[in-house]
Amino acid sequence: MSFLRKLDLVEKVDPEIAELILKELDRQVYGINLIASENYADEAVIQVQATVLTNKYAEGYPSRRYYSGCEMYDQIERIAVERVKQLFNAEHANVQPHSGSQANLAVYLAFLKPGDTVLAMDLAHGGHLTHGSSINFSGILYRFIHYGVDRSTELIDYDQVEKLALEYKPRMIVAGASAYPREIDFKRFREICDKVGAYLMVDMAHIAGLIAAGLHMNPVPYADFVTSTTQKTLKGPRGGFILCRREYAEAMDRAVFPGTQSGPLMHIIAAKAVAFKLASTEEFREYQRLIVRDARALASSLDSRGYRIVSGGTDNHLLLVDLKRLGVSGRNAQDVLEKTRIYVNKNLVPYDEKPPYITSGIRLGTSCVAARSMKESEMDTIARFIDTSLKNRRDSTILKKVEEEVIEFCKSFPIYGD
């Protein structure tokens, strides 16, 4: 891990920031990260981001830049585009979006007019802010109608999606989620879109790695547009990208630049290219398989300890835990677990009666623990840590003991091989 601790210049110029970086490194190394939207970027990805590529303005696209000196940047961007197209079998790709939210914004800008009707998953049922939340640009600019999950099965109610589509005739339907533990049937969404003449946009930010590994249905053959981040299950830098059919390429590119962004972050695009190459390997595919095995094992271990798992399990990298039986809120659970160096996020469960800043549940993800080669047996240990912490949340002595156990446990599972 010496390359991560090599901060000699920062320590000389700004020792205060250097100290905080090293403290954060120690937090990551000696803690269990179960936040589903986070991951540990590959060492090569991190190194690429800290190169001279950060110095260049490269507004525009390869061979169509607004500045000179872009020969290497054109080659880098073309490589990133070709690699992600091959990874997902897509006709066109744009790798410039700074984030998944920026990618979604660009799609909306290109193919919707303000006030257009869009059908998307309810945030309270597992959707995302950019899928029409009233406090987000998406909900402010467009008229979103929301579908959800069935109250009994807690699975997407495709019949409800179709009924709403036939009733409201949306211009676009959005499939994808940030807190939904089951596989999504993109083919069914396509069939519903065809019945009402709607575009289909798939936001695969959370499950892109699983799709690249062939573990989940690839939305590209069914969707008009596919958006994603690169930092979650793809294990790349923080950023986004868009895939679309060739017929939409010109409008899509124009919506990214100059529509929503100016200069691309070329050091990040280079890091995306590295991440896409790594995602094409058998090692990556096995890592994705471990993510799913770990998620299922963690769900099973918590279930055996009396915790209710939303929808009864998981098909992907995350699970939702309903804490109502325990009499603790998601916010309280998040705070308690942080004291023992276990990092989760509070999360609404379907039909939650608590507000979003309190919640009745927590969301757990296994991308980070799988990246540390923790396997199914370790998930039972983690479930024990969680259970002990939450059931003894008012006992500081027990919480301190769990924290010490977590630190020792993490020493056997390095993040970057040191």
C-alpha cells in the first residue's frame, strides 16, 4: 500500500490535508464497508487519475476538439469508447459524463421537453433521485409518474407499470434502481414501452458490473438509452457513461457537450478505459460472482438471526434490511454501526412510514467486502458483528469490543494487497 501512502509532496505543501487523507486510508483499511454504491477502485485506476492528463482542456470529441494538443487524448477517448461498447455490445457510447446523474440529465435533455411525462420507479421503493424526485432537477423539469413494488412480494409490479403506461402515455419509461435487490426484466419494460410508443432508458449504475460479467440481463438490446456510473460494481473511477443506438448518437453527444458539460475530465476517462479493460477479464467475472454469493450469504445470516430481508433475499450486490422488528430506525442503526467501524446507509423500505432522513431500514452491499476476498463464511462473521452491535446499541463497552474485533478481522483482508 506504499503507493497510497506516498504523500511526500502533499505533506510538504499541505500537511493538514495529507494527514486527513492518511486517516481516511486507515478508516477504509480497518473498517467494513457495506455501502452498496461504493467500491475500491483498482490500483491502476487510481494511478491513472493522478497523472498529467489532468492538465489538459479537451472540449469536444476526438478529431473535433476546441483546443490544440489533443492527439493523445483523442486516442485515449477512442479506446475508452470502443472498450465499453464491446463490454456491453452497444452501438454507440459517450464516456464524458462526470457522473451517473449527469448522464441521466443528458438523456432527458436530448429526448424530452420540459413538462413531458416520464414513468419511473418511486424513490421510496428503490428508485433514484434523478428518477423524478421533487427536489431534483428531474422532478422539477419533467412530470414524473412513479411505479413501485408489490406490497406482498416486494418485487416490481410489471402489471402496475403497464397499467400506468397505458393511462399516462409517457414519453419515456425509466428502468433501474438504487435500492432494489432483485433482477430487473428489461425485456418486459421494452414490451410495455412499445405498447405506448415510449423511449426506454435503463439506469444500470448499480448493476453494471454484474451485467458486464453476464450475471444479469443486458439492457442494451432492449433499451434506447443506457446510463451508468463507473465506480460501483464496475470498480472504476467516479464517473458516468451513456450507451445508445446508433440513430441517437448525434443527439446524445450534443446533449453531453455542449448541452450539459464543457471540458471532459480526461484523466478520469483514461481511468474509465482501464476499468473497462479490467472488466473484460475472467478475474473480474469471478469477482462479480463472489459479490452475489456474499450478498446472498449475508442475507441468509441476518435472516437466521431474526432480521427481515426485503423481498426475502437478493439477486445482486445489495440487500435491504427492515429493522422494525428490532425497534430501531435506519438512521440510528447507521450511527451505531459506524461506532464499530461498519459502514452502511439508512434506507427506506417499501411502504415505509418513516421519513427519508430516518427510515425503517438499512441498505447493505457486498462489492467492497468481495473486493477484499471475503467469502461466504466471513459474511456470517459480519452478520454477527451487526447483530451484536444493534442489539447492544446502548452498551458502549460491548460496542468498543466489537470495534476491536472488526479491526482485527480486517487485518486479514487487505484492500490493496499489503
